[in-house]
Amino acid sequence: MRRFFHQDRDDATRQLIFSTLFNVDVKDQQAETRRRSLFGKLVSLSLVLDRTAVSECAATWLQGMDREFHLQLGQVLLDDYVPGLVSVLQNIRRASRRFCCQFITVVAARYDLSSEELTPPLELVHMFVSWIRDDPGLVLLTLRSTPLSSSQPISTLHVTPLEGLMCWCVKAPLVYRSTAGDGENEGNTDLLFSALHLSCLEIIQLLPNILAEKGVLGHVPLIQLGSMAALTSDLSKLLQRAENVASPDCGLSLERLAQGLQLARVCRVLLCCREELRAVCRRLPHNTLLQLVMTGPVMKDSGVDNTDSEAAGLTEGGVDPPLPPAGEEQVVSEGEPSVPGIADL
Amino acid sequence: MSAQKDCEFLVSRARELVSDDPCAAIAWLITGRTLYPADFNIQYEMYIIERNAERTDSAGRLLYDMFLKFPDQPTVWREISVITAALRSDTQDKHAQFLRGLFETLTGRVQREMLLKATEQCFNTLEKAEMLLLLLKRFPESVVQHGVNLGETLLDAEVSENVESPVNCFRKLFVCDVLPLVINNMDMRLPTSLMQKYMLKAAEFYIGYVTRGPSPDVQIQGSQEPGSIKSPSMSRGSQRYVIDGLSEKSSVVAEPWEKLLDILTVVGARCEWQGDKGQRCYVDMLLRVRELCRYLPGLEGETRARCCSQVVICAALVLFRSAFLYVSAIQPTLFQGVNVLSSGPWILVEDLSSVYNDIEVERASVKHAHKKRKLADGRDKTMSSDDEEGLGKGRQILVNKTDMLSWAETLDSFRTARESWDLLHSHDALENEFKKICASWKTDSWLWFRIFITDMIIYQGQYRKALSSLHQMASVQPQPGQQSPSGQASLEHHRALIQQASCHYALGEYRMACEKLLDVVSGLVPPNYEPSKVAEDQGRIKGKIRKNNDLRLLPCTSKAVLPFCLQLMLACFKLRAFTDSRDDLSLGHVVVLLQYDWPHGETLFLKAVEKICQQGSFQYENFFNYVTNIDMLEEFAYLRTPEGGRIQLELLPNQGMLIKHHTVTRGITKGVKEDFRLAMERQVSRCGENLLSVLHRFCINEKIIIIQSLP
């Protein structure tokens, strides 16, 4: 089969054969399971053998599969290669950018740091960080190729790994601290997740342009309030378990959360007002930055809606010209109550 | 919390983190920027982090944001000026390269805006000009608007800043950077007069640059003692040259003559000069304008003026270039950056290699020459060089080809320069134009050019004029012992004296000639005498028939100058010694001097012996001091014998050191005979002495007598 796909054929032909093989409309649950399992094995095998053609087809094909299946495939790959053979996964990057993006998304969703089993090995995190630092656009490939509309049910969207990665970064200071433990690695782990966290923030800043191009800026919550609520809830549990809530690790977690929320909201991939934000974060201990994010900046001229100025700040300081059309920016304040400048709440 | 405090908090957190975890610091600032987009410090801090991490793209983007959002922030301007300074500078250090890279990440429009605004903020003329130049270079379309203005500003700055030399930072910028942009921009209409003005400004700069002297702060090693005149080329390589106001690297102008020719080509094309477009070499250019000159008398009005300008500018450039090439070969130490493999300096003098020729042949021709020289000198005032005749035409310049490797090129340059000069003086109109250029460039004060002019008029046989030029030169150049402690001055001084001596000799002013030359010789250390080599050299020349009016390029070294001095003295005394009247002293000097290069002067020596025999007696009390040649001693010993004719020889000095030569003849006693025999014996034992030391002693000790005995 490998040899078959490796033969000189044009992409369309390969795609067609691939679909014929796997796209059997089966009602039979057992056949479906077998099909999925076979597909997983093929992808996994193609990685070891570094077959670009197969990976490419798989990536295209994966796009049409449900989240369930993505998770399954991720699991297949992880079962096959993690933790012992993470280096094999390096081939994913070389094999196909698109599949690589899928894989990161799958892995980010898979691991939520809720248990030791669901904590990604650092080697894997390292690999992701190096991929993303080298190529920040990588994790947005799926998003770019997915048609989006505001009417589409949001729950089916699993197009970026951002939620998952944010979750990693926020929880990392508390989770890896309790598992790893030796001093030198701690510092390195901090830096590793700092880099990942910064990448996330930078990627979030790229989103408004992409969404604006698709005409759905302010309508598609790529980062969902529900996910954030789950994250804050997990975090508050973790913090409760922590010995000292005022420790730098706790502070780091809260600050990363605050930064992620702020950026996501300003870039309008997290669609909520500050009131909702406060609700989500209400069980968390005090943190100055988080406080600042929840209350919003102090307004010099109290008559002006500060959300506008934030949006302006983003676009002017924004990363990617061309800038979104000015008209789009107005949408952001819809439904969001103007937050007056309040000093420390 | 106030907004101000929030911002300070955000920035301070970032600062705390930046050294240990720069990513976290940036995350703080990114967040801060979304909270307080109007706060300058947050963005500046971001920029500083990116800049210090030398990430060109993000730093460039942030700088641009600040440039747009905070145009009145002095900090932004300071930053921009640091970057533009890096753009202007030529330093290759990493940071400067990073800043240049940062600027390159900006879009053209932004670069242009930034440069224009930065230019507006500049108050220093040079800086402002450099800034504007950056703009012009990057955005050629802005040349039309700013080019000429920038040029004029720079030329004005020369005046307002009282810059003396044409090789200054303003001119450098104008000639090397602005001018090529302006004249190559075909969208611009430039009046001919302006083009010619710019052309001359460029020429003045390049010539000034090429002929710049060595830097005063770098001492030339050696040559401290006046005797050892040697090539001071050793420290040349390490010499640096910096134009005031510029960096060392931007003070370097590569291939100046070629650049000048490039400008000339473009200007010529734009001024509609005659001849083909690509003037690729100076020599061709001279040929072309010489051709053009023929039509000059027939032209009128504007055409004539245009033709005049073309001829004068082209011929003048050929003249200055060729004169420079000539002078840089004969006196390389005058210039910085002249690559000298040859030794120097060299002096253009009368060729005296025919001094050993038979006197009869000589006398006739010398007389003839003198007559001509007198004629020529009498016409000095009115004579322009093109009507010189006889002496000035077809004179040969001899050079020891093994000593001067580039002799052919050097002589070619000399000839080309003379021809250009002649062309420039072939019409009144041309001469007037040329004089204007010379006056505005103050060529009178160019020592190197004066050296060429002097050599040229020597070549033309106008010795009187040459002498006054040499005196003038002494006023231009540093005096010996003053200014330059490098020995350069004394070398220079020697050179002038030797040349003066040669001119005086040519004019028949032997006393003056010897006086000047003996001044030089007294300062020399006599080199070792190498008879065989010299004899061989002379032997080669002997074969050819030499005209009396040839010139020679003489190396300014003890080894060459001392023999020249001896030959010149010989030439002076030879004429007196062999007159019909008796002049034992001159004859004695001749005998002493003929020892050099023996047996080259054997014929003359035999003639002298013949004269002594005719006279029956000979008195020369310095004989035993200076005659060590065994052949001569033998001959004189023989003269006293009966077979030799019992010639009465008074060769022993009296008690005193100096004796007037007309002392009363002493009687010959037995004791004296004995003295003579002993003296002869002693003298034979001196044969191994370094002859040049003996003759050098002769020059020094007998200087007064020698000079006094000449007319």
C-alpha cells in the first residue's frame, strides 16, 4: 500500500484512491471501527516510513472526520510513539504542515493536564514549541482552510489548538511543579511554557485578520467562554491544592490566564463582556493583572468606551498589516456594556 | 489605581522579567499594550526588548508603530537618529548592521517618510546632507526635487564653514555621492554652465584627493640623517587618511581618476560635446581635443565657447593627471597612497655622461648650445612653449632602466603632460580659460605641479625661468629643519639644489653650479666605490653618440649624486684646464676628478699629461692628498724621469694647509726629491682606499678653492 501511494501519481488521483479506500458509507458500526483503526494504523505507519504522499492524503481526509475520530487518531499516534518514540513524531512536521496542524490540535485537545496520564511529556511540548516558534502560521492552517460562518454551530469547531495550549500554559506552573520537582528542570520548564504562552498570544493577535477576511470577526468564538470557565474551575481546584496561593507559581498561572483572556477578548475570539469574565474568574484568588483585565483600563476621559481604544490599540500595534476594515471594529462593542474606569475593585 | 500607575506597573513587571524570561516580559507588554494602547512607555519597552534581542522584523514593526503614533516623542527621534547614523556610517559592527537591517524591514514608503522627517530634525549641514543623500539614493525619484539643492547646500557649506581644501567632507559628499545622482538623472534639465561648474568642482576634488600629501601625524621613518637619502616608502602602507568630518572608510575614494573620467563622460554627453560618447581613456581624450582644436579658429559664438570648454577641461584633466603620474614617479614621497616600488626621488638634470669626451669636440658644441640658451632665455617672457625650438624639441631623457622600472610610463606621462600644456597654450582663448581654472584652484600653491612645470621648462631649455621657479618652489615647500622632521624637507631641499646646480651649469654659470652642488655633497656620506659596475654602465652609454643637450633622470641618492657632482665639476674645470693659457689648479682638479670612473677618462688624462709636458712644469700641491690612482701615479713618476722629459713637478704641499697657487717656485733640492719618492711610495699604498671617500674629502676640503677658481 505504501509503495502504491508512493508511485508517481498526481495529487487528485491519490486523493481519489484514498477516498475510495476509506470513504465507504458504512452503517455497520463494526466495519466503521475497523475502517478507523486501519486508517490510524496507516497514518502511524506512514510516519515511521516518512511517506509524504500518504500523510498529505490523510491530512485532507482528516479534515472531514469528526472530532471523535481526530481524538482517536491522536490517541493512536500517541499510543504508538509517546513517550518512547517522540522523535518519530518529528516526521509529522516534515511530512505535512497541514497534518502537523491537525496533530497539534488533536494533542492539545487530548491532554488537559488533569492527571499524570493526561500531562504531555516535555519532549512533546519542546517539539511543539520549536515548531510553532519557527512557523507561527502552522497552527492556523486548519482554520484558514475551514469555511466558517457565524451560523455554523460553534460546538463543532475544533480548528485551532489555542484553547488546549492556553490550558497547558496556565496549568503548567502548578502541574509540572508537582510532578517534576528538580530545580534545574523547573526553570527550563518555565521558560518552555513562557515561550509557548507568548506564541499563543502572538497567534491570537493574528486571528482578527483571518476572521475578518472570512467576514466572521466577532461572530465565531474560537476560544469559548465555556472552555475558559472549565479552565478557571480546574485552576481554582489546583490552587486550592497548592501550599501557598501567593507563591510565584500561582501568580504565574493567574497572570498567564489573565493575559490569555485579555488578548482573546480584545482580538474578539473570546466573545464575552467583562461582566461575564468576572463571573468566570470569581472563584480565583486575587491577582493584580487579572484584576486589571477584569476591570479594564482606567479611562482618562470617562465618556469614551474603552473597548474601542483597546481595539484601536490592537490594530495599530497589530502584527499583520493589512488591517481589518474600520467598520468591523465597531462590532466588538455590541452587547458589551461599557466598563467605566473603576479603580481597584 | 490610575492609568499612569497601571502602565508603570506593567512596564516594571516586564523589566523584572526580561533578563530571566524574555518571553514572559513580552507577554506582559503585549497584554499591557491592549490595555493601554496610547501609552508610549509600554511600546517603547517592547521595542527595546526586540531591539536588544536584535530581532529586526519585530523591532522594525514596533519602531514604525511608534513613529506613527508618537511622532513627537524625543525618544523615538533619538532612536531614529541612531538608526540613520548607522545607515550613514560604514562601521561593520554587529549592532550597526542590525540597525541597518532593522531599517530595511520597513517598507519604502515608511523609510522615505522617516528619512524626510529625520532630515527636517537635523541642524548640522553635513548630517542633514547625509540624511538627504540616503533618501536620494533609495528613492531616485526624489533626486529631481532635492538633488541640485543638496549640491548647492554642500558647496555653500564649504564657503560658510571656511573650508580651505577642496578635499573636504562637503565636497566629498557632493562629488562622490550627490553629483553622480544628479547628472545621471535624465529627468533633470541642467544648464551647461552649471554642469561645467560641477565638473570642475569634481575635478578639483579628485585631483586634490589624489595629490594629497602624507598625513602629518604619521612620521616617515628613516632619512633622518641627511646623508642617507633613501626611499621612505616603508611606512607608506600603514598610513591612514581621514577627511575631516568623515570616517576613515568613507574618506577613501577608490579609483579617483576613473571616477573623474566617468563624470566627464556624462557631463560631456549632456553638454553635447564633440566626439564619441564613451571617453574611456585620458590619452585618447587628448588626441580627440587636439583634433578638435584645429577647427577652433573657424568657430563662432556658442559653438566656439562650447568647443573651448571641452578642449580646456579635457586637456587640463589630461595635463594634471599626466603631470601627477610623472611627479608621483619621480617624487613619490610627496603623495599619500602612491604605491612606490621604485626608489625615489629622481631629479631631472643635464646629462653629463659625455663629460669624458674629447675636449675639442665638446668645446664646439657647448659653445653652440650656450648661444642658443642665451637666445632662449632672452625670449623667456614672450615665448610660449609651442614656439620653442632646438633645445626644447627632441631632447632625450636618459634614465637608468634598472633603477626605474616604470621608466617608459614615466617618460610617457611627462611627454603627455607637456603636450597637454602646449595645447592649452596654443590659443589665447584656451589659455585664458585654463588660467581661470588654475587661478580658482590655486595651482600656484601645488608643490607637485610646480615640480612638473619646472621640469617642463628645464626640458624646454628655459633655465633662467626654471631657476626662478625653483626659488619659488623653495617658498612653497617646507624649509629644511622646519615643519617636517622626517628628513623629507632636507631631501626636498637637496633635490632643488641639485636641479639649480644643473640649471646654472647649463647657463654656463659654473661657480654657482659648483657652489650649490658642493653644498649638497658636503651633507652626503660617501658610498662605497664600485668601479666595475660603473664602468660597465658607462661602457654601455659610450657606444652611442650622445648629443650634448640630453637630460637625465638622476636618483636622489648619495650613490648617484656624488658621481654627478664629480662629473659636473669635471665639466666645469675641463674647459678651463685645457685653454691655451696655463691654469695648473684647474688641470690638477681635472686630474683628481678623472680618477672617478677610470679608465673612462683616460683620453682626457693623457691630454692633461700632454699639456703638462708642453708646459714643462706642473704645480698642484694637493696631488698627494687626492690622487690615488695607480696608473696616474705611475705616469707622474715617469714624467720626472729623464725619459719622461724631466718635468718639474711641484706636488708636495708646503707646511701650511692652504697655499696660494702662485707661490714663488721653490728650488729643487735633493731633500725634496727624496720627499717626492717617499710620497709616491706612500701613495701607492693608499690605492686601496675608497675612492669616493677620497673624492668626497676633496669636495669638502677644497670647496672654497674650487668655487673661487670658477667664473
